[in-house]
Amino acid sequence: MTTYEMLIGGEWTKASPRKTFDVFDPATGKVIAKVPEASPADVDRAVKAARAAFDGGWRDATAQERGRILFRLAQKMRDELPRLAELETRNSGKPIVESEYDLTDVATCFEYYGGLATKLHGEVLPVPDNAVSLALREPLGVAGQIIPWNYPLLMAAWKLAPAICAGCSMVIKPAEQTPLSLLEFARFFEECGLPKGVVNVVTGFGPTGAALVAHGDVDKVAFTGSMEVGKIIMKSAAATLKKVSLELGGKSPNIFFADADFEAAVDGALFGVFINQGEVCSAGSRVLIQRPIYKKMLDAMVEKARTIKLGSGLDRETKMGPVVSKEQMARILKYQRIGKGEAKVAVGGGRATGKGLDKGYFVQPTIFYDVNNSARIAREEIFGPVMSVIPFDDEAEALKIANDTPYGLAAAVWSRDIFKCFRVVKRLQAGIVWVNHMQPTYVEAPWGGYKMSGVGRELGPWGAEEYMQIKQVHINLNESPIGWY
Ligand code: NDP
């Protein structure tokens, strides 16, 4: 078992006081590592280190230098991918094939922002005077970044890469359940050229994150996690009027019209909510099916869902691993019980047991049908492999149900009629809409939610913009006095 330290100011350090906490393998329930529990004093040390790095030269690093560092991080990620993917699976439970996809995306994310670093620029504005008016883009300063447990290293990369690209320094806190892949990857920061203190990693629980958000010298907070904690963060950040970006998950509708390609529809509905054990912010957890294909599609989904192979994520045949923690398993089992009182169970509905499963946090892929959109299983984010199937008659009803949620992260629509698809796309209140697909995510494209699914956007140039501020500069070209007095 490894005992980890945190990275503050380029030095590996214990927490003060020297507290640690256990990190588990969710497939076995065994402790696999110990990591420091950062106190508010540690968070303060990390913020000071980030500030010192920013003021001590990082703010003046050239775009080319920042870009090269990002490319080196990308290459390092590719070199270390097999080892880190295995660790990601061991710590989060997800199937190894999914970890490999995730970490390839981590490398791509660093590469994208490596290229973008030299393309960020300001503007010259045509003002009606003998003057040059400029809008300069400058880094915001010190960023606090709080990461969830569902895509540990990928969500970290979505925040680290644009912040480095923009020229910020940062303090990043992984989720208490899944800190290991980031701590391992952080060993390479210096070798890849990151000056000491530009990226600091602190580990701990909610209060560690809260200390980061409340800190007076943090200029911006980027958070991915639950809506509840998102609200707390926004409130806390208001005291110092920090910039905030929030990515808060959803209850995304996956809409199937009767004229959709049937086989693709069945696959798309299952993939949409069962990938990564359903622990996906954009999970298509509400499956809306038009009545003419409702029964046939439900039956086909159930048949396929029964074949999903559960097991250790390290087994290449596994299609669904354990959920991340005992607490998350309890949460999902609670919703499965609630669902049984609200709708009908087509498949699953409990804990998964059997050879190799009993000690881990495995839950059955579950499909509820004839769900009313007002049911709790259709309104609340479960964050597990639980699908709620809802029938509809026509386009108008599908849209009404789809948009009847406080969330607005993602949505998908399936039909062979492109005109109908686009009518629906325009009316869906969601930040991400897929047509005849579910879940593809590209670093080039914006990621973020409408309504209560979030504030701001990650990825693409939008992601870097979140770490920058704009300075207006006026250069007077008249050599004579203003002449007012
Ligand atoms: P949280 O929102 O509680 O945690 C996300 C991150 O925020 C973690 O790093 C957590 O630290 C940190 N955190 C917790 N409380 C605070 C606080 N007061 N101030 C600052 N940071 C804080 O998610 P959970 O892990 O508890 O999961 C609960 C539910 O959240 C899930 O079931 C799911 O619905 C949703 N969720 C959504 C995600 C998404 O991608 N949209 C991702 C993860 C969860 P720590 O882990 O140490 O508590």
C-alpha cells in the first residue's frame, strides 16, 4: 500500500497536522492507499505557492513556453498511459477499456490547449479618435479547481490544461475517493517544464475544497460535482466575488422517435446511461420513447441489459465495474427502492451479487418503465446505472417532458427525419445536444449546462476564456493637450 504526499510549491509534503485518510478499491472494498488530509493551513500554503509562482515569472511565460509544456504533458500521458489507466480503474472501478479512452482524451486535451496557447490574442478596436484601443487578454491569476470522482484524471485535465494555456497558476483538489491518478501524474510536472508552484495538488474532503473556495487570494474557482455543492460554492465565492465556473450534472433526456434506426436506438439508449456505471454527468437517464416502438424497444433493451458483464474493471471482458464507493452504492440502492414504489421494474433493481462481486460495490443495471416525469427517479440525479423509461405520443409532448427538469446539461434525439431532429434540437433546453448519438465528447467543442446544470463552459477556446480577463487599453496618439481647461 502506498502512502502519498501532496504537491505544494513543487515539494512533496505531508498534511499539517499529519492526518491521512484511506483510499479504496471499489471492486474489493480494500484500502489501497493513504493520502494526506489537507487542513485550511495547507490550502493556504498551496495558494501562497501558486501566487508566488504566478508573480514570480509564470505570468510572463510566453505562449510558446506554455504550449510546449502542455505538449510535453500530453506525451508523458501517452507514455504512462497503461500504468495510469490501470491505477484509474483500480481506484474508480471503471472498466479498463474506459480508463484507456479517458486517458487518451487527457493527452488530447493537453495537446489541444498546447496548440491553442499561441492562438489566444487580444483585439484592436476601431474607436472614433486618433487613438489605438486594445482589448488585451490576461490570465486571471490563481485558480482553485475542484474535481469529482467519476472521471478523475480527465476532469482534472479539463481544468489544468486550459488554465496552463491561459497562464494561470492553480491549486487543484481531486475527489476524496479518487485522488491517485492525479497524484501519480503530478510526479511528472517538473520534468515536463512546469515551474514549481504553478500547479499544486491538495487532497482532502469537502472542507478542504471549501477552504479553497473561501480563500481571499484565489481569483477563480472551477468546480465539477453535484448541484447541491455547486450552490454552496457559488454562495461562498460571492463573499470575495470570485469568478466561478460550475459543471453540475443533469437528468438528461434521450428521445427516440418511432422512425429512428431501431438497432442504433437500443444501443444508444443503453450506452447513454450504463457507460461508466451510469456515473456520468451527461447520462441519458430519462429515455423517452414514442409509443409505436415503446414495447418493442423496451423488450430489446431489457434483453441486452441482461447480458452486460459485471466484474472487476481490470478484466477486459467487463462492461460494468463497481460504483465508486459504499456511499454511492447506498445512494443508488435507495433510488432503486424509491423507483419500485413509483414505476415498474423491467430489469435489475438491486445490488449485484455472485462470484467476484460480493465484496465490491456492484449494482445491477436497472431499467424502470412507465415512469411519470414527476417521479423522483425522473427528477433527481442518481448517478448510477438506473434508466427511467417514459412513453410519449408526439414531438410536442416529447419536448414538454424533456424540458420539464431543473437541469439542462445534455439531451439527445434519434430519428431519420433530419427536419424533425433540428426542430427538436432548437427547442431543447440543454447545453449539449446529440443527434442519433449519445455521449461523444470532443475537446474542440464547448461543454456545459443550461439552467441549473452549470455556469460557464469547459473545453475549446471557451474553456481557456474562463481563465482569462480582459483589459481595455487606450493609447492616445494626439501630441496636443486634451484642451478641456
Ligand atoms: P460532490 O459535489 O459532493 O463533490 C464533488 C467535489 O467537491 C469533491 O472533490 C468534493 O470533495 C468537493 N466538495 C464537497 N463539498 C464541498 C464544499 N462544501 N466546498 C468545496 N468543495 C466541496 O459530489 P459527491 O462526490 O458527494 O457525489 C454526490 C453526487 O454528486 C453524485 O451522486 C452525483 O449526483 C453528483 N456528482 C456529479 C458529478 C458531475 O460530473 N456532474 C460528479 C460527481 C458527483 P470530497 O470528494 O472530498 O467530498
